[in-house]
Amino acid sequence: MPTEDEPGRIVLVGTPIGNLGDLSPRAVRTLSEAEVIACEDTRVTRKLLTHAGITGKRLVTVHAHNEASAADSLVTEAAAGAVIALVSDAGMPAISDPGARIVAAAAAAGIAVEVVPGPSSVLAALVLSGLPTERFSFDGFLPRKGGERAARLAAIAAEPRTVVLFESPHRVQVTLGNLLSSCGAARPVAVARELTKLHEEVWRGVLAEAVTWIESVEPRGEYVIVVGPAPVPDAATLAAAVDDEAIALALARRLAAGDDRKAAVVAVTAALGVPRRRVYDVAVALRKSGGEAGGAR
């Protein structure tokens, strides 16, 4: 039981994503000391507790449909002095699993929230992917259909960071096909499944090959898809995307600011990365049309 020096609190506890040997000593101690353990599935959590030799704990079910009401009751118990451990079936709570609302409610009520870090399939797949790790985006599960799914796929296609996704075994083939259509055949990708388990597998290649590979394997376990960053356009491609209207507008602004035509041409060439001759031709056309102003001469 907590004392005056140990007020009630909520502790997020990371749990194994497949290998029970990854349960940390601190996680075991926290679960042992907690008076209440909030979890997604009591059967999964009881198996974890049995492995750790922990018995006699009160388990409270928290899932997507009752998290809002559960948050209120858990915060009330913590405010009364209870120590509550919050776990998901696997990995870190609140990452594509319940927990975020509970943390927000506790913070709003002034209840202490702590974390016992643990395994994460997001980071495990990312570091195993062989793709850039300096900057990445986690997109969880994509919307199942409609405009929202199309919008997310389009965003991934243009994303300059590595993207990590979750997918079920029954939808992974469709999702890889959608990614192929959105991102192109040559986009690098890694597909991980059964992470930390006996049959852990990480496939690496490009999306065109991934679609063929996924058709040949038996769907098993949850998948983590890691998509490489969108390719950076080269200078020639970027320059070609700049039209004459944009050049004329940039010139007009420089001229209006007081530059003469030569200085404006030099500045716009540097700013837009287009050939100087092209900028000069637009400047001549602008003068002939009477569009020069300010410092034009």
C-alpha cells in the first residue's frame, strides 16, 4: 500500500511483444506492487503475471470502447491513493492501443504518471529494416477504405522520412499493393513479422518485390511495414517544376524591392535554381510587356 511519501499514481508498463524473456525486472516489480492492473485482455495479462510469479491482482479491462469511462474510474482510484499499472497485450500502452486517454485524464487531474519502458515493435522493426532511422514517422494502422485511406497513402508517397505501419495478416497483401500503387515499384520497404519470437522474419527489398513475396508466404502474426523515405528530386527535376509565371512573379518582387534588372536576374536564378538564361529571357519579356516596376532599368 502507498504511504504519504508514495501517493497514488498510474504507471505505464511496457510488456513483451512475443518473447516473455523480455519482461524487465523493473516491470515485474511494478506489476507486483500495483494494486490494480488495467489491461486489454485479462487472459493475456494473467499469462504474463503467471510467468512472472505474480498472483492475486485485480485486473480491470480497458479497451477502445470503454477507455473514456475507464479513465475516469482509474483516475479516481489513483487520486484515492492506489497504484495502478497500465499494460497492453504487447509492447507499450497508448501506441495503437488504449492508454492515451488515461494518461491525458490523469495529467489533467494532477495525478502522477510514470513509465516503465519496454519492448516496442515500432522500434524493433525500424532498426532491423536497414532503412534510414534518423527521422521517421509512425502511422499505426491505415484507415480501412475511402478517402481517408487514399489521403494517408498519398502522404506516405511524399513523406521524406521513413514510415512505420502496423497491419494485420489478413490485410497486409492489400496494403502492400496499395503502397506499390502510391509510392512506386522502386520504393524500398521492409516487412517484419513474429518479432522476438521463434519464427521472427524480416523481409527487405522494394515494393514491387514485396507484393510478389507476400503472396508466397502464409499469413501469420501481426506485421510491421517500414517504408523508405520518398526520393529527393534532383536539381534538374526541381528546376523543371518552376514555370515562367513563378519566375516572373519572383522577378517582379525583386524589382519592386529596388533591384535593377541584372541584380534581380541573379537573385532569382539563385533562389529558384533555374538556368540564368531562362530567367533573363523572362525578364526581357516582362520588360516588353510593361511589367517591370520599382528599380527596373
